[in-house]
Amino acid sequence: MITHNQRSLPPMNLLLTIDHFGSGGAQRQIVTLAKGLVRQGHHVDFFIYYPEFKHFRAEVEKAGIPIYEAPKKKKGFSSKVMLALRKKLKTGKYQAVISFLDTPNIYAELAGIGLKNVKIIVSERNSYLKETSKITSLAKRITHSLADVIIANSTSQAEWLKKTYPWLKHKTLTIYNGYDLNEFTIQAIPELQHKNLKLLGIGRITYQKNQYNFIKALDLFYQENGWCPEINWVGDLQASAEGLYKKKIDTLLDTLPHVKTNWKWLGERNDIPQLLAEHHALISPSYFEGFPNVVCEALLSGRPVLTTDVCDNGYLVKDGARGFLFHPHNPDQISQALKKLATLDKTSLTTLSANSREFAMNNLGQERYVGMYASLL
């Protein structure tokens, strides 16, 4: 990981680009970065191409950050968007463009061809485990040759990039996500009594998030213990849900009334810190993650995490210290992790809570995150 250089930097003119301002983790982090760079005295503009997604837009506008749009209707590559971005880079006198996510990265890399005074910084925000096409994967990394710096927000992704595509090794770095340490304050964890375990899940209703095996684990827990924890799940039930997968989840819940009675879909929410305060722990059974915002936010709130031992989760959670790890394909392991948490005494639960907050304070602060990006400029 690169080191944050504390020296003051001269103001720069920067363009940040992403697909939209919807309620995704990448969107949240690029908005956090933009606001932090503005606080440091830099001028920041945004470039997007799906203006209809507005979850974080008001936050951007409140910060006084101009937004430029090149609307597109269909998925897939658009030369119109790329040319609009290139025109903006040429006329805006920017010293750097920072892009998040695969398609915006490609637009930024192509738009910057021949613009010698514009530094191209691209950021990968997910895991290589999500990639199913070797050809598409290779094409993206060939395009990365046009970038000056490639940022991965997890060590596992950065190391994979360096090993798999050696020509990118010299310009690939890791910068972990950053958070407002004051937004997520530690609150007393609810008392854990017999049969009152309350877990919060956060994420889209998709195969990646693995709600299916988690529900099967809840059934195993019920069969062994005679009761089921209360689960509240936050996530968009419409636009970001995979329809067939959501139907599969609903069908499974219908066959397990003892689980369905204790499962509640909360939809999209803007009060995550308060929700975390009301629960004993976060559950995150994903098959893979880039660098999971929800896990970091739980740790910031002093809440232990039950999650899969994949990607950087082992570093974030550390089994037994800030929560418990399990294999995503093994419902029995998930059930046993639930049991470990449910049977903790007050002192042990308080220790997990304190460990979580301490780790987050030391490693996940917003100033560290923004400062590391700024030091690249």
C-alpha cells in the first residue's frame, strides 16, 4: 500500500467519473473522495452518463461540485459517451481524471489518449472472482496500459492484477476505502440474551451476496437449536435485484416458515448507522467482494461481523477477534458461526465490539483514504 504524504499540495483541477450516483459502494466512495479533495482545496467536477440514478446526487450538489452529463439509454460501450468525456478533458484544463468501475475506466483511458497533460487514474472496485470471460478480462487490462495509475481497493485484487498481468505491476497500487469516523460512532451493543440474536444484512439481492445459502444455514440453526435469529435485510428490491434469484430466495423462504417469520426485507435505507446500532452484528455471506463497504461500516460502528473467508475479509474481520469467518458454500459452517455469536457472554461480545471499532479507527479513516489519492497527484 502506498503511504499518505502529509505535505500540503497545490490546488489541482480534477475530473471524477463514474456511471451514476446510484446507491452502490463505488458511488459512495467516489463521492467521499470528491468531497475530501474539495476540502483540501482542489477544484473537482463530476462526469456521469446515467443521470436517472440519484441516490448520492443531492450530497454532491450540496458540496457545490459541478456535474456534467452525457446521458445514454442502452448498456454497453458508447462512443458518444467516450467522445463527450474526451471533449470535457480537452476543454476543462484538468490535470487528472479519476474513474471508478470497469466501463468508466475504459472511457477514461480511451478519452485520455494523446492528452499528455492529463494524468489517468483508474480504480477497480470488485474482485477478479466475479470475472467469467478471460477475453473480456484481458481486454480490460490491455486498456489499462493507457492509464498512469491503477488503483485496487483490496490487496487481493491488486496482487492478482500484478501476478496475472505483469505489464501492469509497476503502476498498480492498493488504497482501501475511507469513511467518516464521526458518522459511525460506537454505541452500546444490545444485550445478547437467549434467543434474541438480531442480525443486519446489507446488499443487493443477487447471487454474489449469497442470501440463499444463508437462509439454508438459518434452517440448520433452527433444527439444532429450536429457534431462529431475527434477520433484517437492507437492499433495493427492484432495480438492483436479480429477478430470478430473488424469486428463488422467496420460494425457499416459503418452504421455511420458521425462517420467513424472522426475516424482513427493509428495502433501501439511508439510516445505516442507526440500524447497525440496533443489531448485534452484521451478516455478509457473499461469495466474493472487492472491499466491502458494509463490513467496514459495521466495524466502524463497533459491531462484529459474520462473513466469508474470501478476498480481504480475513484481514478486515480476523476470525474470533472482530467476528467469525465461514465458507460461502457451506451452510453448516454459516450455522456454526451463528451459534458462536449467539452463545457469547457479555464480556466476550463487548470485546469483539471494542476490537472492531479500534481496527476501523486505525485503518479505515476518510482522511487517510483521500490523502493517499491526493498524494498521487
